[in-house]
Amino acid sequence: MPAGVSWFRYLTMLGTSILTMFAGAEVVHRYYRPDLSIPEIPPKPGELKTELLGLKDEIQTHNSQKH
């Protein structure tokens, strides 16, 4: 094994790191609670909560200054 680590210690660390990653993903998933519902009708532009409205405004002002 690499760096002289035994198989038992290697598998223990591998299992621990995988379980830690799963636990972290679960905590983040429960904290942010993503909306997994699929709407019947697609939302109109601006209604979707995940749009970067500040960035959208900045792009519009930048485009209006060019013209």
C-alpha cells in the first residue's frame, strides 16, 4: 500500500471519507431544501427564483450604454 499503510487502515479511512461526504451532502440538501417540483407550465422570464436578477440588470445597463 502507499506510504506503508495497512489495508485495514486504508479501507477504514476510505469508508470514513465517503460517509463524511454523504453526510455533508445530506446536511446541505436539508439546509437549502431545493425545489424539486416540476411545474406544468414553464415560468416566464423573471419569475424563476434562481435567475441572477442583479446580473441581468447589469447586462441590460451595459447593453443600453453600448447603443
